[in-house]
Amino acid sequence: MASAAARILHTPAQHWHQPAAVPRAQALAGLAVSAIVEEARLSPKPGLVDSRGSGAHADLTLSLMLRSAHSLGPSFAAMADAGLQAPRVGYGLREQLGALGREAEAVMLSATGGVNTHRGAIWCIGLLVGAAGQLGAAGQPANAAAISATAGAIAALPDRHRPVVTGNKGELACLAYGVGGARAQARAGFPHVMRLALPALQRSRARGDTESTARLNALLALMSELDDTCVLARSGRKGLDYMQAGAKAVLAAGGTGTVAGRRHLRSLDAGMLAQRASPGGAADLLAATIFLDRLSQGSMGNNSGDFDGTTAI
């Protein structure tokens, strides 16, 4: 049987209940994939896979991350369409997005040979894509605040079909360290994206930083406060404290666009590599930030400006 995601891409528009939903769903999916790709390419990211190498990971490469990202397009299109077909936020939409998310994880694992590259991104961006679609179906403005709030309302609903215990590292870190993790972040409407990352991105642009520098500053803003379960799982509370303090030092020095900020960034990167600490949760939220920022421009174009993925370090 064809998957729901495959049907999105291969069902002719005239067979849909709402034909206009097809190009809209595909456009939202394209924006989601682009956000994940641009996050992966952004360099230099402390401890993370980027154009320089594999960061703190032994099993990840940039090419693998990009292959994974591109494999998710049909799944994101299906999630967007689920939202576009939903007149309201409810249990049906929550469970449909949950099923599509689990299907997307299987697609990802098939594309990567069993390596988890984007489980967190599937969760957070999948919710945002579905929320953007639902707002479109309801005829409401799809700005960052509305999308994040709607995604939070969806995430707060129970999914009867979700495995009670998954055993993934993020879930285990939540239990071990008493933090909320990706699920709590989503249910709260992505407060770190709205309160930290988007404002940091906008402030950095306003003072004339390059797009790459602005996005790195947004990442550092996330790292400065996020209880990142990827870091906790790999490096414990000591690694998390180091990451948060180091990110705050970069920002206090003026951000990654200053000489002092870049010096602190190099130190943070070296220290995180030494501890095998990789802020994967912050990376997922940066991709969500890029998605919301570009969608909020009012078109399916982008605001990437001079973004080439790199900044001097």
C-alpha cells in the first residue's frame, strides 16, 4: 500500500478534496526541507555536523544529513496537507500528524542506513508545517506567533497511538535529568524559538551582520538556555552547563560577528568536541527558526540574503 506521504506527491490535484492544497502543501514541505538543509550547512556550529566535518559525531556526515533532509520532503508535504484539510485543531489532526511523523522516521532511517539524523526535526518542524497548513485552512494569518501557538495546541493533545516508551536517548535524558525535552518545548509553543532565537536573528540582521552570522547568533541564543537532551545524553549535566556558559560568553562578547565573539566561539567548539557534546536539540530549533522566519516573510521565497552557510571563525 502506498504511504500517505507518497500519495501526497503522486495524487493528481484534481482528485483532492481541496485541489489548491496540493501546491501549498508541496511549498510548505519545500520550505521545511530547505530550513533543515540550511541549518546543516551553517558553519561553524559548535559540536555539530557542518561544512567543516562531523563535529562530535562518529556516525554523521554532512552528506548523510543532506540525504536525510531531502528524503523527508514527501512526509512534510503529507503533514502540511493534513493541516490544510483540518478545519480545526483536534485529536484527529494530532493523531494523523503523529502517524505521519512515525512514517517519516522510518523513511529517514531507510535513507541513512539506520542512523538517526533528524528525529527531533521531524517532530518540531512536522508540527509547525501541520500548524501552518491548518491556519491556512482556517483562513487565518500564518505568522510565526500564530504558527508556534497552533503547533503547541496540537502537541498538547494526546495521541492514542504513540508508543508509551520509545527508549530513544532524548526520552531517557528527560527521565534521568528531570527536563522537558522536545515534547515540552513543542507543547509550550516553542518558547525558545519565539523568545530567544527569532529576536536574536532579527537583532543581528539589524546591526548589519551577514545572514550566516545572524543564524549562528540565533543558534548561540538557543544554546545559552536550552536544556538540550542531546548534550545531556552524551555529556551529562557538566556538558550542558559548559555549553550554556560558553554560548552566553560568545553573545556577551558581541556575538559571532565580532573578533572577541569568534574567539569565544572557537573555545566553545573545542571544549564541546573534547566532551563529545553535540547540541542537536538546539540545531533542530534553529531549523524551526529558519522555517518560521522565512514563512513569516509572507511568501514561499526566502530571506536568506547573502547566506552561503559559512562565517569566518
